[in-house]
Amino acid sequence: MSQTTQATSKLRQRMIEDMRMRKLCDKTQASYIRAVRKFAGYLGRSPDSANVEDLRNFQLHLVDHGVSPITLNATITGLKFFFDITLDRAELMARMQPVSVPRTLPVILSREEVSRLIAAAGNLKHQTALSVAYGAGLRVSEVVALKVGDIDSERMTLRIEQGKGHKDRYAMLPPVLLERLRTWWRVARAQGKMLDGGWLFPGLNPIESLSTRQLNRAIHAAAEAAQIDKRVSMHTLRHSFATHLLEQKVDIRVIQVLLGHKRLDTTALYAQVATDLLREVISPLESPHPS
């Protein structure tokens, strides 16, 4: 092993330790490591030998190669951690500037489309998981992390442990969703697929949970089977949940709590796609002319 490779390995290990000390989630750690690896590949030498111009030129390289704003900002964030924390050389990031990300409106399904989508899922497990995502407004990572003990049928809630931002919260559990969960529980138990106190949606090996990738594949297949032309993902069900609640006149602050949003303006985005609310507004063109 060359001295350069040894030095790079030591830097990588130190960065991993720095991230572990701060209890960054596995996904974030992987993203930060990927950013530094990408920069090192561009640089052609150990990243701790970089200077301000190297980093500036790297950002120009990414822009010239059509990297999306989201990916670009994620790369800058990873490099910032490496140079600020691991190397203690924050001054090197002086010319690395994040870019604004265009804000696009989310894809929303109608209630009829949601019903078709869930019915078209390949099996009962996937149908139930999609029902949970829509019926409680959960992220895909929160759906697959649910355990049987997270269901509270007395308080009609789902306990979400360590959701986004490492925060616990309670989600709603409507009666129809509880019945679907009970049906799935009975079937899964009878087939030996669900362990006592185990995952609510186990994978092929019941010791492990269903993965987010598997569930994303399932919803794409369901959308195709249901002949839904819109671009559908698991997050589409969460968007649809929030929008449909807003159209039902549920207070936006309540929706914010149910979604686990830190900022109200994040939730307020759904006011722009709640078409039932827009249809209730009377245009001044339709108003009678003043006498």
C-alpha cells in the first residue's frame, strides 16, 4: 500500500469517527464520504492537499458537467464537514458556494387514484404498507421502521421513533387503517412471517425489515398496473395525504404536526396544490359589477 493510500485511509477513518461522534445517520455518513471520494477522484491526489482554487475549480467542474443543484449542494455539505471538522481548515471552503434549488410543486394523486394504486399493489404486505404511507402521511423510511408495538389501538396512534431529524412523534391511526393492519397481522402471523414484537413489514428474512428500495419498486409497479401516468413515488402518498387533509379544511398547523415538519412554510406549500380549495375561490371576473 502506498503512502498516499495509507494517508487517505487514515483520513477516511478519522472522518468516519468524527461523524460517529456527532451521531450522524448512516445515510448522511455515506453521502459525506461519497462527496470526499468524488473530490479526491477529481483531484487525483489526497484531498488534504487541496487548496482554495482546487475546491473552486471542482465546483465549476460539477456545474459544467450538469450536476443537479441538489447533488451539488449535498457534495458541498459533505466537503464542508471534511474540511471544517476533520481537517480543521474551514478557510478552504471560502469559495465553495451552495446554489439555490428551484422549488417545484409536488405530484398529487386524487383520492380515486390513491385507491387504484393501493389495490394494484402486488400483495397484501405492499397494499398495507402503501395504506400506512397514505393513511398516516409517513415517509417511506418511517413506514419500514414500524414495529408491531408501535401500534396503539387505544389511543389510535402510530408511534414514529427517530423520524427525520432524529425526532419521535405520533401519527394518526384512522379506524380503516387499523382494520387493514389487523388483517395483515393475522395473515402474516399465520404464515410465520411476523415475529413477536418484530417488524410490522418484515423482509424475506423476518429478522430484517422491508427495505425502502423494495417498497419504492412496489409502488412503481403498482402505478404501472393501475395505469397512473403521473410520476409516482412513496413520497407522493405523503404529499397526497397532506393535500387531501387541507382540502378537508383541517387546520394547517395540525397537518404540520402530523407530518413532523419543523417549519410551517414547508407545510404551506400544499395550499398551492389543494385544487378543491382553489375551486371554492370566486374569481373577480365572476363577481357582479358594482352598481
